[in-house]
Amino acid sequence: MSKRKKRKVPALRQKFTKGMQKKLVILFMLILLAFVILIGRITYINASEGENYTKIVLDQQQYTSRTIPFKRGDIVDSNGTKLATSERVYNVILDAKVLLSNEKKAETYKQATTEALQTYFGIEAETVLNILEEDPTSRYTILKKGIDYDTAKAYEKAVEGNTDIQGIWLEEDYVRKYPYDTLACDVIGFSVDGNVGAAGLEAYYNSTLNGTDGRKYGYQNTEASTTQTVKEPVNGSTIVTTLDANLQSIVEKHLSAFYEEHRNEATQGGGFKNGAVIMMNPNTGEILAMSSLPIFDLNNPRDLSNYYSEEQIAAMSSEEKLDILNGLWRNFCVSDTYEPGSTIKPFTVATGLEIGKLTGDETYYCGGYLHVGDHDIKCISYDEGGHGYQNLTQVMENSCNVALMEIGLDIGTEEFSKYQHIFGFGEYSGIDLPGDAATSALLYQPDNMGSTDLATNSFGQNFNVTMVQLISGFCSLINGGNYYEPHVVKAIRDENGNVTETIEPVLEKRTISKKTSEMLKSYMHSVVENGSGKYAKVEGYDVGGKTGTAEKLPRGENKNVDSFIGYAPQDNPEIVVYVVIDEPNVPNQARCSNQISQLAADIMKEAFPYLNITKASAE
């Protein structure tokens, strides 16, 4: 069989004719013309009716822009107990424009919405209907504030899926709460609307406690919703204080008991004009407790009903009420000044020892008064004819003014004034609380201090201090001469509990030598064991300290500031307690040191075991 050769068939080629090219060009030109016409039309519409169309589109959309509030940081004690915190609450918000957006269903929406508001929040229907009538385009009206979490969640669960309830949403918010009401009120302070601290730590650490609001925003129409943008809030930091809530409770309990015990039923007066206690760690400057009476409720700081009748409050002018409130909120321990009296005597003796005017072997004679300048300045023993001959230990035991005046005159104005400032008097204390009093103008300077001024200053009259100044300086007298800056906060934590800042004790300076410190402690231990502070003894503990009585201006009116400052244990002091009672309600205020010492002892008896203070050795 013969084989045939296969022939190759050439592929057919279609020619792109000139006619086809013309048609394609015409089509392209027609499309281009259509685009030009469309763009021109859009430009015309935008120029002539663009604003109207924009309004129509936006009316069909709901723009949401909501603030997400930050949570203000807590204030806690050294053990983590919350002294101030912020609890989540909700505000009921009405968006009138949304509720009225559908004309056909407006009445249905009104009825369902007002019924729900009445049922769950007690909001009257008339209130809502008035707003809808007077301001139908309003987007944000607060109907009610401070709805608690449980009520809010019950409402949300009940109305879930109910499309007839419109224009209502719950805005997250926080309200400041103080779990212990009055505890440490002067120290903690309070905040007002807008997270603004108004007193105490709330004011001093306001920026630390505050955070930054977040925001939720986006557009949402009736057909579908866009994914909203959320910027989360940054919550405030927590401040960890040096306070101990248990010690604070002990201090306030005994201070209140003294106030009630010395109440004058005839005049309805309390036990004193002002009363205050500070408890401090002498080796760090940490304030463990700080309280002054009268007190106020942190959850209702403007309430005066505990001190005034309804009739008295109603009769007050706005200015009078504000003055009373400012006095109530004022922290006596930090902001008030007074003449310290005999609690200054250890400082005078310390100055004499430091500059070599005293050796510890001196003997003084007290005949009941000392003639200085043109004055006969009396000792507390004037009516008894004086203390007679006494050494330095007895001088401190008896709190002899005559001996202290002689020591002061030996020291001289230059050195006396210099050491006043070394001990912190006339200086800002540096404590981290508002209202730290400036007292430089309340001290004499060497160029204007006469002999009489020097004599009276030496035993604590004729110049002013604050409580926090005196206790800070006193701590340096008993801890070997180390002056620590007083402070109330020891750490800052973020919202997750991480420590972001640790506030270490600040050793500012050395005031006296360790030798002088040991001598002073021996004198003050004898004051409690054998002298004017014997009512401050606490069984099982070695306590040292000094009483103080200062006559207030004008002199001779039986108005005094009485005090006691004490420490324990004797060898290595771990705690200092300072009690000040301004105008105690007793017949003779100048003879009130026994009661003040007893008040200090009552506080120490309860505080020492709790703090596990070292007991006296059994010898």
C-alpha cells in the first residue's frame, strides 16, 4: 500500500479593516462623551444642590461619638485596703432625634420608650415628652445620673431585641466612693465633678489619679452599621499610702472618745476646739496615721448636720457656710500653726549640747521665776515657790521654764535661730499634702530677737510651728540625728497593679550627733518614768516623751494648747505618737497635761501590740 504525503493547510487570517477601525473609534468617542457629560452633571449638582444632598445623606445616618470615661485611680493604705475608689455607674441619655426619626412609628416609639424609662429608672414620661417637644433635634440629654450596675444590666436585658425602644442609651461613668466614710478624711480629701481633687491626697496627686478618656465613634445607617473606631481610655494610677487603716481607726476612736468624755452639756460644746494625732515611723518619715477633729463624711463633704441644727444651717449665708466648710476640710496637722510649749524643750537642750554650751553635768536653781529684761517670767512651779536645785534630768522631768530660759540665754540668738531652722521650724515640711504651712514669718530672726524673746522661745512660747514640723524634727532627736522628709505616699501602681514608682525615704540632713540623741532619750525616758509624763506609761514597754502646755494669745484667758509627744522603745525607737489638744474643755487648761498624756497612753496601748513594737526587757 502506497503512502501519501500530508499537505499543510495554512491558518485563516481575519483582516482588521478600515471600517472596523472607524467603528471602534466612534464607540470610544461616544463613551468618552458620556463620561464628560456625567462629570459635568455631577459638578453642576454639587455646585447648586450639594449642601442639600449632603444633609439628606447625613440624616439617613447616625453619627456616634461617645466618650468612654477613664477610671480614677484608687487610694489604698499600706496593706492594700481601699480608702478611696471609683465605682462604675451609668447615665441615662436621650437622643431625641433618633427617637423621632421614623414619623410613622414615632408614637409607638414614644410609648414603649417612656414606659421602659419609668419602669427601670423611675423617669416620668412627662419629662421625656417635654424634651421631645421642646428640642426634637437634640442628640444628648442626660435624663438621670448614677444608675448602678445591676439596674443598668437589668434594663439592657429586658429591652434587648425590642425595636420599639429608641433613642435611649446608657453612658458609662464612675462615681467616687469612700468605703470608710470619715476615716482619714483630712488626709484623703475628696474630689468634685470632673475628677478634680478638692483636698488632701485627692488634690495633691490629682494628675496621678486621673487618666485619659477614650472615645467610640463612627457612622451607622438604618441598613447596616460600619465597624466603629474605639480608642480605649487610659485609667488613672493607684497611690499606695503609708497609712495603716487599723492604726488610723485606733487614733480616731480614742480622739473621738476624749471629745465626747469632755463634752460640756450645758453649753453643748465638745471636748476641745481642735484635736489631732500623728503617728510616724521615726526611721523613714512615713506617716502611719494622721487625724484631726472635727471630721466630715467624705461621701457627703458638705453635710453640716452633725455640728449644726437645720435652723442654724438655714440661717447661714453662702459665705458663712463656705467659711465653716473650709475650716472643716482644713488639715490641722499640716496647715494650722500654734505655740508648741514645753515639747520644744528637748530641742533647746539639744542645741545647747551640740554647740558645747551644755555638757550634761549642769545644775540649775529655780526660784519660781527669772528676771529677763524688764520682765519677771514665771515658771510652772511659781505657786509652789520653784523647783529648787536640779540637774538636767530633773529639769526635763519637771519641765522647768527657769532652767530652759537660762540655757536659751547661754545659747544666744544666733545659734538658737540657726538650730530652729536645722530642726525644720520656719521651713516648709515638704509633706506630700496640700496646705503645708509657711511659718518663716512666725519665727524671730537674730536681728529682731531680744533677750525676752529668746527666753520665752526656749520653752516654746512666742513662736509658732505646725504638728508635722515638730514631729519630723523630734524624730531626728531620737533616731540618732537623721531628719527624714515626712511623706504619706510610698508607691504608685498602674491599673494592672504594677509598681511604676517607689517613693523611698528622703534623708534630708543631720541635725544632731548620736551622742546628743542618746542623752536626750535618757532625759525623756525619765520624764515618763518619774516626771510630768508619767500618765503616758504603757505597761510592758519602755516609753519616752515630753509634755507640752502653751498659753494662747491673748494671755491670761485660760486658753491653752496641750500636747504630748512620745516614742517607744527606748533603745531603738520604732514609733512616735504626737497628740495635740487645742483648748481642751476642762476647768484649768494649764493643768491638763495628765489627761493628754493619758490619751496618748490609751492610743499607744492599743497600737503597740498591733505594730509588734519591741517590749521592755524583763530585768
